[in-house]
Amino acid sequence: MTLTLYNTLTRRQEPFETVEPGKVKMYYCGVTVYDYCHLGHARACIVWDVVRRYLQFIGYEVRYIQNFTDIDDKILNRACVEHSSMEAVADRFIKAYFEDMARLGIKEADEYPRATHTMNGIQRLIHELENKGFAYPADGDVYYPVRKFAEYGKLSGRKLEDMQAGASDAYGGLRLRVNIEDPEYQKKKDPFDFALWKAAKPGEPAWESPWGAGRPGWHIECSAMVRDRLGDTIDIHAGGADLIFPHHENEIAQSEAVTGKPLALYWLHNGMVKVDGEKMSKSLGNFTTIRELLDRGVDPMAVRLFVLTAQYRTPIDFTDEAIAAATNGWHTIKEGLLFGYQYGKKLGWGVGNASLLPETVERFQETVNNDFNFPGGLTVLFELAKELRRQGNILVHQGKTETSPDELQRQWQTLVTLAGVLGLEAKIETETPTSSGFSDAEIEARIQQRREARIAKNFAESDRIRDELQAEGITLIDSRDGTRWHRNN
């Protein structure tokens, strides 16, 4: 089975072959830390987290680097408003980032370089560009002469002659916009040139450099961090589709002008998040942060499932209906994941992990190997989870199952393993018996029986289960997101 990936650079799907056999060097362009992370960040971080997990699952040793941009006008503006410092703002939102990602089950990267901690590497790269004729100083600034790099545009497919001033396109207005009164424009030799180093303005944080006090441009930061942490050529460079141009295009121009080598063999980009069909924007009032969503009671695993139900390169539309569907889907998988904890002892399962179902694992891998087809992988998980749920219901009602305990253990272990590849994990809570002797797991099992009765329009059975639980001091609360319960005091 061969893993094939769609490469933005070549615009085709290709077999995955790494620089060094068995090892993957992967870099993800992370967040600019001036605010709390939003749904777009959630999608990107979940996608690349699962890509990393899957690569490890199929045997690769992965070194995964994710940067923080902690020098930016937005950070400086927030610091001014809050009468704080750029460092304080960045530190606060980096801390918030880790809190949010922990709630989503995102594994930490191997390293999180920050622009402010990579200043030597940034200045060294600018100096090398200057020596090779790919940088020129201008009154304290330093610019990259885009037209000198013959392959400029190879990632995005753009040609300089097609990017007319003031025009916009499908990328959302990313063609060149020129204000001839802008002092920066007047410094450039060509309006397409971009800044490698910016002279400090009064009151701004600044670093000393051969070109004067200032700070780096955005694009040079990632080129330097990739080179410092992973070397001249990496296997995977990942990020959102909105970064293809100009950010990733400029990274290629900077890095490859110095090294003469490919910056990355594979360029992977996740699609954007829309809200009710519209671009997410604070001005439209549809901007939602990760913590706002989770604090409303949405299960983090439902968020992961929502993200993974769409092909990672396509746009995804966040709606109440979509998150409700993901929540219901997570309930199904969760029930399967809890099967072993609820019934394993009763079925006489031994201690330790059972062997996996090889045909099921192979089908999962064949599916996901097609350009990280996680929706297809989820189909395999749902099949396992639904069968385990069915067997659990039979066990509750008849005291035995149709399938042998050993086979059920293998099914369950396969589900747990493959769900873990996608970062889907059910928390095992300490079970507290109620006054009736019902455990949490038994309550959940009865709620599932009631759900199935309602789907079958067997409302008498649904009411019977509700009344049974109510008599034992357990109240059910139905909503569009499913059924919650609590014990009455």
C-alpha cells in the first residue's frame, strides 16, 4: 500500500517518498499570537495533528515543528491598546493556545520556535540573500527583488504580469495593491518586492542588525525557522490555503535562492472554514473562538469529528446542523469505544491488548492512503462502533452476544487503535453508582436503547425507559445535540 498525496506545488497526486527513508521532517505554519484561536485554527491544527499521527501509525519517525509568529503589527496594536508589551501579549496568547489545543486533544509539536528566538538565523539568511544578489537595502529596510527569482509563482501558479494593480481574484483580493504615496512603495525598486527587514518606527520594539535597528518581515521568519530546525529541504510544508500566496510563495523564493535546493518536497494545504456559507469574519459577527465553542458545551471530540468528515483540502461549512450531526456521530463512536469498559469483565476478557483485525486495519489504511482520506477512514470506525453497540444491546437484553467474546475484543481493540490514529478518545470517568445501583455506563446504555426506540417510533418503550430512570432519580434532558442526564439531589 502506497501513500499518495496531492502536492500543491505540482498540482497532482504523487507517491510519498521522503528525503531520508522512514523519516519525515514536517513544518506547519502556526498562529500569529495576538488573539484567541478560532475555528479556522482548530481545523488546521486538527488536520495536521492527524496527519502526523497517521504517518507515525504507518511506521514513519516524524519530527514535527510548528512556529509561533510573535512579531507582528497586530500584536503591537493590541499591546498599545492594552498598555502592555508585545512580549506580554504574545506570551498570554501562546499560553491560551496550549490550553485550547489540549482541550481538542492536539499532541504537542516536537518544537515551537518563535520569531523573537530566531533572530540570529533570520539575519544570517538575509545576509546570505544579500551576498547572492537577492536582497537590497533601502533606508533601513531590506527588500527581496522578486523578478530575480526565475521560478517565482511556481507554487501559486501566478505570473507577475497577470497581477495587475488593484485587481482582486479568487484568493480574496491578494493581487498587488499599490499606493504610490506609501513611503514603503517609494523605497522599492519594483512594487512586487517584499520586505525582509523593516526599519524600526518610533516606540516599536527593535533588534540591532547590519541594516539598522528594526524587525524581520513576516515571510523570512518561517524560512529561517525551517532551516534552523529541519535543514535545507524538508518533506512536508503544511498550512492553510490562504498562505499559498504570498507567504509560502515568498518562503520558496527566499530559501531556494540561498540553498539552490527545494524547500519542501510536498506542499500540503487545508481548506478554509466558512460559517453558514460565509467567510468567517469579526465584522460579520460570525467569528467564533475555540474556547467559546467548547464553553458552550460542544464536545471537543465532536469538533474533531466535524473537521475530519470533510476532505482536508476542501472548504468546510460550520453550521449548527453540522455540529449537531458531528455530536451525534461522536456519540456512536464513543459508545463503541466504551464497550470494553462496560462489558469486558462480563465477557471474560483477559488482561492486555487483543490482536487487531488485519482486514479492517488494511481497509482503513488503503482508504486513508489516498491523500489522507480521513472521511473514508471514519466510515470504517462507524462500522465497528455500530456493531459493538448492537452487540452491547443484545448483551443487556439477552445476557449473551451473537459474536464470541474473543472476536468482540478484537473488534473493540481495533476500534480503539484506529480511533486513536484520528485523535478520537473517550474519557473513562470514574463510575459512581446511583441509589439504584446503576453505574454511569448502565445509564448511558439505557439512554442509547431509548434513542433507538425513538428512531423506530416505539414511543411506548422510549417512555418506559425514561420513567424507569426518573424513578431512580435520574432526569433526562433532550436537545437537538442529543440527550444529557443528571442525578436529582
